[in-house]
Amino acid sequence: AEERAFFAQVRYCRGIIVFFLMQRLPPFDCYGIGLPRRECADIYGLAVDHYKRGVAPPGQGLVNCALSEAAAARWFEADDDAVVRFALDTLARTPVGSLEPLVGARVHRWDPMLPQFGRGYVRALAAFQRRARRSPRLAFCGDYLVG
């Protein structure tokens, strides 16, 4: 019952990641860029993927752009071209700037995607990990965010 009660409060949201293959390497040299909400409420960050061997042709850039929970909810049912245009236009208004010219773009939708850490969640997770009574022969695994 204690384990079931913990998992009843775990919540995930939908997510959208847009991958952009650029004609040339972007002007930033890093693994990723986080965008604070007050700067950009619709995109929370970019990951620079062309550093991974074999994922992009030499001299071309590959970045992925993660939409915020609210933006993913608004755009989840939209067609791919509209989502790509939204992400490009939004990024152009941030310090990241324009990613164009592009070779191509691909939209990936996940439902569910990201665990949500609401108020008190970390304390509940710690209590779950400390619990004395455990289901026999059953192991629980976290996600990549330890949630």
C-alpha cells in the first residue's frame, strides 16, 4: 500500500523535441544551452548533438530543441511543419538566434516524456527510498532524472 501510494502521485507530461540539421556548425561551442523561463517560456533548452560520432555529416550542425511542458501541450496535435516553424521563430528571439539555413528538421513527440517534480515530491521520493516494508522480489527503477 505504501509503494502504491507513492506511485499514485508520480506524474509525467507530454513532450516535444525538434531536431534541426543545420548546413553549418552553429556559432556556439557547448554541449547544451538552458533557457530560463523569463527569457523563453516555450523552450527550455537545446542539446548539441553533432559532437556525437556519426550523427551528422562533417561540418554540419545537429541540435535538438526541447519545448516546455506548456508549449508541448499547445503544439502536440499540430502538424510537424507548424511545430518546426514555431521552434525556429521562438529560438530566433532568444540569445541562441537563428538556426537557419537548415538541411532538415524532425519532430519527435513523447507521451509521456518528463517526470514532474511538484512541491514535496523530492521528500516523498526520499521517504519511498527509505521505506522499511518492501514488496518481495520486486525492484523499482527510476528514470534518467532520478524521479
